[in-house]
Amino acid sequence: MKTLEELKAIREKMQSQVSMRAEDHNHIRVVVGMATCGIASGARPVLTRLSTLVQEKNLTDKISVTQTGCIGLCQYEPIVEVMEPGKQKITYIKMTPEKAEEVLERHLVGGHVVENYTLSGADIK
């Protein structure tokens, strides 16, 4: 268990990183819907995979992965939204950890939207 002083130091460090990210206009934001419907559909492993990959690939200075509550499209959960400065938001639906890894490689690193996983490109039935 960490001491109170260690926890305060971690908090201060993380708050400074968050404030730096907010000012960085070149930062890509990746948001995973983690409301009850998202969690029940498997959003937690998606969030974990994205966060782990961003850290392992040393992309934390370019990409932030966060969670949010209800995105409002429960039937398409798990949902991942990608917000790049100066570009339209991309909404990926029915995500899995494997699809999330592909999105990270092809879209976030490679710059090519994975149309088959987007709200507009998926074969929705």
C-alpha cells in the first residue's frame, strides 16, 4: 500500500500531465464508452488494450486514452471515439481488443481510418 505522500506525489504528477495534454493541440484523444452498457458489452478489455498499447509503444505524448460515460448508442457498444485536432470525430463501434489494436496501428499510428469498424462503414443489421 502506498503512503499518503506517495499518492499525493502521483496525483500531482498526473495532474500536470493532464493539463499539458489539454494545451497540446496536436494530441489525439481516444475515448472509450464505459457506462453500464459499454462495460456489459466488453468495453473494459478494449480500454485496457488501448491504454497498454499506447504506453508500450511510447505514444503517450501523442495519444491519450480515457473513458467516458454513456455515448448514447448502446446497441453499438463497445464504442471508441477518436478525436484528432482539426478533423471530424471518428466513432468506432462493436469494438473488441483485437479491433482496437488494429485501429491503433492503422488509424492512430498509420493515419488511415478503419472504415469497416466505423458507424458509417459497418454492415449494421
